[in-house]
Amino acid sequence: MGIDDVDGDFKKARAFLLTYSTLILILWYFSVDLKGFNFLGVAIEIRDNVENVHLVAALGNLYFLIRFFQKAPSGSFKLDSDMVSVFESALKTVAPYVYMRMLYSSMVEVSGIDGVRGKFRKFEKDVTMGHQLADTGSSVLKYIYYRNPERAKRVELSMSVAFLYFRDGVERIGQVKGKRIVPGVALILFCRIYAFIKGSLITAWFTDYILPVLYALASIVVSLLAWCQVNHVYLVC
């Protein structure tokens, strides 16, 4: 089966899932009487087991949800390249401010400024993801912090700072080059949450793969709650 066929089957499965889920939610919200309905121009009236209509509707929705998972391309529910780019952009923006003290210490070491002999005037920073650079093994010890070298490599940053400073009345140029940092867990979590929220709004990954699942689950839950209410089933927590 070709890529076009797989993509076409997935879009059909998604369309059926969204359509069915929307129909169930509309019937629930407007309290439509499910004892009778019109199907392809034929009036159908339900006489027996009317109390289980919502349960059958939930099972039908579950079927379409399973088909959606079956037809989804491999790796669909992992963050795609666009979402990863949003995460990396956020990480590169925030990290220099979080680790400013570390960068400042490196600038002092390079320039020899002790707070009396001179001062910094201007600096420009450049942040690159570590996995985009050659692996020098410089942060091997830091990988132990995560106990997962591959994960640490994906979030490692390389920070470079070029700056102007005055020392002994003379303007000089200094540079901190390739300072390798593996961000802390809290910073990674913050950037991931931010990237998920922002990426869900500006990329198609969330609406293509995640939102249909949430939408279908909401419809299934609504149907089951309606079935419980009709049959006087009380959930014991």
C-alpha cells in the first residue's frame, strides 16, 4: 500500500470519527429523543432496549476511535519536527537568562575584570542545540544527570557570547565560545509545556492527531454518562 493510500485511509478514518463524535455530542446536548430517527429516508422506531441506546452509541464511537488509531501513520502521536522546533526555539530563548550567572562568570574569567578594573559594555549571544554540533564528548559527565545520554544530547545547548568591555581605560573584545550546558529538568519541563501550548495553536500536529482522540473520548464519556443516568447506574468512587 502506497503512502497516498495510507494517508487517504487515515483521513477517511478521521473524518468518520469526527463526524460520528459530533453527531453524538449534538444529540446529547440538545436531548434528542433516540427512540426514533430517519435513516436514508426510512423512518426507524426503536421499541426494545431503548435504555441501552447510549451504550450502543458509545460502542460505535469506540469502534471509530480504534479504526483511527489503526489507520494513523507510524509515529503520528510523537511530536513532529514543527513541534520540536517550537520547543528548541523556546529553550534557546530562555536558557541564556536562566544561566546568565554561569555565562557572566565565564566572561569575567576571559576578560579578567574584577569589578574594579573595568566593566562590560555590550554583548551578543548565540545559542545552538548541541545535537546540531559535532559530538566532542565534552558533556559526558553531565549526561549522567539524566541517566539517559541520548535524551541529554537532544536538549544540550552550546552557548557562545561575544562582548565588549573596558579594562584599564581600553576597549577590548572578549569571547566565550561553545559553553556546553545541559538544562535542568524544571527548565525542560517549562519549555515543553510552553511549546505544547504554542505548537498546538500554530502547527497542525495537535488538530490532526490529538484533538480527534480527545473529541472522541469526550463523546464516549458523554454517552456512557447518559446511559448511566437512564439506567440509574451510580458510579462509586
